[in-house]
Amino acid sequence: MTPITIYDIAREANVSVSTVSRVLNDTAPVRASTREKIMSIIEKHQFQPNALARSLIKKETGTIAIILPDITNPFFPEVFWGAENEARGLGYTFFLCNTAGDHGRESEYLSILREKRVDGIIFLGGRINLQNCPEEMAQELIEMGKRQPIVLVNGNLARSGFHRVYTDEAAGAMQAAEHLLTLGHREIAFVGGLQKMSTTMVKVKAVQKKLQEYGLEIPKERLRLGSFSIDDGKRLMSELLEQDNPPTAVICVNDYTAIGAIKAAINHGLSIPNDISIVGFDDTPLASAVIPELTTVSQNTYQLGKLAVDVLHELINQGKPRKQTILQPQLVVRQSTGPVSR
């Protein structure tokens, strides 16, 4: 049996195809009697509009994409969770692109998404977090932005003009440093992250700025950069603890490295927070699952995803949302920090 089409519906109702389209998509007023007649025929034939046909009529696919660098890092699924829930409520489906931190994969996905004609893109991590993004990579994304709306989350491209949704990470890092200073800590270290990543250096500079208010600094030997993983957190923390004068407190680039730091401290026979205090960043679900529970900085990850979709939805519908949507971080104090003991 040949499937019924929108043209068959129009023929049987003795109306134009555009009238049937307006009823299906509710894009313009249709006389009540005509609408009732069309809906009756649709119900009789149990007609299901073809998604591709609808996209050709509306010039939309009802699909948006999210490009992120590491689906195994709890921060990114939390952002995605907020984005997906908001998108579903607005009638979108999601195309999830996990690049594994590979800029080449980012380019591949951008090409695929252009072919798929997604309505818009949310971009996290990768090239938008590089301190100095290569011109060709920046231009590739800028050219893509001329075709589809793009919203950047916790990142930026200089002179790109993209809409951004981000947490004030510098303010969060300063909150973490202030917390430790208030507890009496003066020997403070920073662990994790990469020097080439803006998300790392924003935090490092903010901590240094707060310490300078107290006449202090992070000496070179206590700035231990590496990556964002648990293993590197463990390795870098071990290096700190094997120094002649180890710190009394450590601020980590994210919760993953903080968990590695906790493991290393325990392996060295230290009690947390009696012997050393540790602060994470992101407030992922792991922060309250680890023992001791981790003091960390909340980036409002769910809200980041939700607001990114809201901004993208406005752009798709030719709205004019604000260029920058900034969320304020919040220090979440748990068991891994306490007063200095030495």
C-alpha cells in the first residue's frame, strides 16, 4: 500500500498543499471548518508527516547539535543533561558529537553537521578554550556560524561575534582561594590543567591575584600543570608531597584532578583535611560521592546547558538574545577542607 502524502491530503480536502502545511505546523491561521476537515482526513488515514518533507517546507530540521570534548568527564554530561531537557521541551532532538579532545574530529563533525542541516550548534571545549586558537580553526568555526547559529559555552573566539553562555570561572577560583586563606592556609598549590587552555590559566591567574592581596603567591614549584584526569591529579599531587616543604592546601583545576589528589594524599599517609586541604572545581556528582566529600566550586552545569539552548532557540527564530550570558559560581564547602594545622 502506497503511503499517503501531504499532496493526497490536500487533494482530498480540496485545498492547497500550503494550507495543509499551515495546519500541520500551526504556522498561520486557518479557517476552523477547513482545519477540522483536514484534521479529519489526517486522522482517517493515520497520516504521519515525513520529517524530511517537513524540513523542506519549514526550512528547519528540528535538530540541534552539541559538540563537546570528553563525554567521560562528568562536567560535560551534566551540561548536556540541562541542554537536552530544555531542547526536548522546545521540540528539538539532539545530535551529540564527542570529539575526544581531537581538533580534527571537531572539523569532521562541523562538516557532517553542515550536511545534516542542523538548526543550530552548541560548542563546548576544544578550540574555543585554547589561549591562542590557530587562525584556520577559528575561521572554520566563524564560517560555519554564517550558515547556522552557534552558541559557545565556557569558551570564546576572539573577534568572532559568537553568542556565549559561561560561568565566571575567575570568580570561582578566587572564592576557592579566599576560603583557604580564611582557614589560615598560606602554603597553597595549584594542580592540573594545561597551560595552553584558557580555562586553566583563568583559574591560575585568579588564584594568584587573590594570594597577592595577602602578600603571597604560588611559587613555580607549587604550580603543577599536566591534564584534567584523575591519574594526573594523583601524579602531580605526589610530586608536591615529595617536596621538602609541601603545601597545606591545594586548589585543583577540576573535580577529576581533585579526586586524584585525594588518592595521592591518602597513599602518602595524610589525613584530609587535618594534614592537607583539597578544593575541586565544577561540583560534579563525584564531588559528593568521594570520601571525604569534596569542597568544590559549582559552575551551575545544568543551568549552563539549559541557557545555551534558550539562547540558541532565540537565534534560530531570528530573536536577539544578549551576546553574553554570565552565571555566577558558588563555593560548596564539604569535608575536604579545614583549618591549617601547621
